[in-house]
Amino acid sequence: MSELTGLTGKATAAKELDAADELAGLRARFVLDHGVYLDGNSLGALPAAVPDRVADVVRRQWGELRIRSWDESGWWTAPERIGDRIAPLVGAAPGQIVVGDSTSVNVFKALVGAVRIAADGDGGGGRDEILVDATTFPTDGYIAGSAARLTGRTLRPVAPGEVPAALSERTAAVLLNHVDYRTGRLHDLPSLTAAVHAAGAVAVWDLCHSAGALPVGLDEHGVDLAVGCTYKYLNGGPGSPAYLYVRKGLQDRFDSPLPGWNSHAEPFGMREVYEPARGALRGRVGTPDILSMLALEAALEVWDGVPVEAVRAKSLALTDFFLECVGAYVPEGRVESLTPVRHEERGSQVALRCSDAGDVMKRLIERGIVGDFRHPDVLRFGFTPLYVGFTEVERAARVLAEVLA
């Protein structure tokens, strides 16, 4: 088959796949240009409904109603209300997710809270070790180290696949990433959570690279605590607030290391003694960031009527097709895929190793193909099924081949 025939065949296949795509209409819900945006695993595209909603929050709710908006516009209940909108996207029943603070702050709250739950369960003595994903995003590692120092535990980095063998009666808590941020590898949340529980420890999951891209099943798999950002596949905007999940059965035992007036049982009582609110509300700390939070609420409306299972099916189809096009177009030996071939081990991104990756990504962006670069040699392409189509995927692979050649 000639190179021209191969290009034509893939382009035709892309058009046929787009024509059969049941989610194709969702693209109109976003503000996009004529380029190919494959960086939704860093920052999701802007949902079209957000600008008008933010304008209303600023001009009417803040500008006209002012302090009355805490009640009349629902500002006060936003953290748990928006948490309930996120809940079905991660497989959680209502009343278990609260929105606010950054991912890092929520990792700290969750991990220290997990250690305290474990200590409460064994009388406080034997569980003196925290396991952390050795391949984690650096901040999670930094936070885990701080949590270990604060709680008098030893921190032990372990590769996710080695966690079951590393668990013991010493393990208090385990912090894992659902999807590896570099490679896109999807870790086995159900079996790893079960192993952590069998050892009597508490499981904490970071969902930053999975929420909004694939089913998570927090309730189904008995996850104890989880955190995640909202600016990637949930399209909440730059710096949009993160969220904290506390399983219902653990909420009365969750002792946050950051108690604040917003998580007090009587927030306006101004009492000297702290008494935590009931339920997931005890995960709140201070005054919520209303502008970002309500922008997120508007962004989440794009999910109305969209099943996560359909998103997952398209995600796998997109990444399969991209890898297929890369294999057909890119000169042999020029790139190496770090992303697992098996669907059960793949998130919603493709990572390619390339010796001159930084320069390659700059040239791709100049030509309208936006992915990102991770030091020292990784090209990352994130596939957001709500707005990425197969024709764009074929174009991205073709331009990549031209740049590499």
C-alpha cells in the first residue's frame, strides 16, 4: 500500500467514525477554534455556557445582590451542591463529595484523615507507615511526606503494582493515582482497594486524570477517600476548585487536619471549641471561592444526559485510532508509545517517548496541534471525548509524522 493510499484510507475511516459518533453533537457545547486540542488532560476547553454564567455572578449576584447572594443565590450551599453534580461522574451517591480548595490541600486533608481513621481502628499503636505511589505526580509525594511527618509515620514509596506485596499490619494508609499522569496507565482501583482493605488500611485515590474520562466506581468498590481536580476532563477552568470524597460510612470518623469555620456544626456560632459538621461538610475549611466554583457549576452542565460509559467507549476508540494512525504515518523507530495497549490499563491519553520531544511539541503547537511535553522526553496527548473527533485525531497523527520527518 502506497503512503498516499494509507493517508487517504485513514482520513476516510476518520470521517466514517465521526459520522457514527453518538457524542459528536457535544462539541457544539464548547468554545473551540480550528486547531486540534489534545491537552484536555491539563486544561479542559471552555464550555460555551460559562461566560454568561460568570457575567451573571459578577454583575447581578455580586454587583446587585451582594451579601444577599449567600442565601438568595445559593452561594452557601455551593460546595456540596456541586459535589452532588460530580458524584455520578465518579460513581458516588449524593452527600459524599464537597467541592473546594486545591487538589493538594484535599490530598493533605484526605491522607491525614485516613491515618487518623486507621489509628482509631487499631487503638493508635501499630500502624506507623504510609504507602505512596512511587510514580505519583510530585505534589502528591510532597504532601504525603508532610502528612507522614505531621502524624509521626514513615513514608514508603511503592509502585502501584507492588502495593499488595508491600501491605502489612504496619500500613495505615495508601495514596494512589488512578491514572499515571506521564504514561496514561490506568491502575486497578478495585483490586488495589480490596488489597488495602484486606490489610486493614485506608485507601485514598487521586482521580485527577480519570474523573470525566472513564467510570470510577467509588461506592461500588468501597473506596474510603478520594480527591480530584476539576479543570481537566471536567472542564471547570484554570484553577477551578478541587473536590474531596468521604465514604458515607466513614464520615463520622473523618477528622480533618484543617478544621475551619465553614466545616463547623454551627458556622455562625463563632464558638471557641470546634465541633465538626455532619457528613461530607466536615471536609470544608474556609470561605469558598465563589467565582471559580460557580463557573465550574456551569461547566458541569455539559454532562447533562451524557453517560460516562459512552465517554469511556469513545475515549478508547479515539486512543486506539490515534495509535493506529501514528503506527501508519510516523517513521519506524522515531517514537515509542508508553501508553498500554490493553484497554483495561489505559486512561484517556497517549504518551509517546521522543528524544527531541520538547522541540517537537513546539512545532506541533505552531501548526495547530496542541498537546504537551513532560521532561525529559515525553509527548502527551489527552483525548476528551466530549469535544475531540476522529478527523482531528487523524490530522494530529499526520502532522506529527510530518514534523518528525
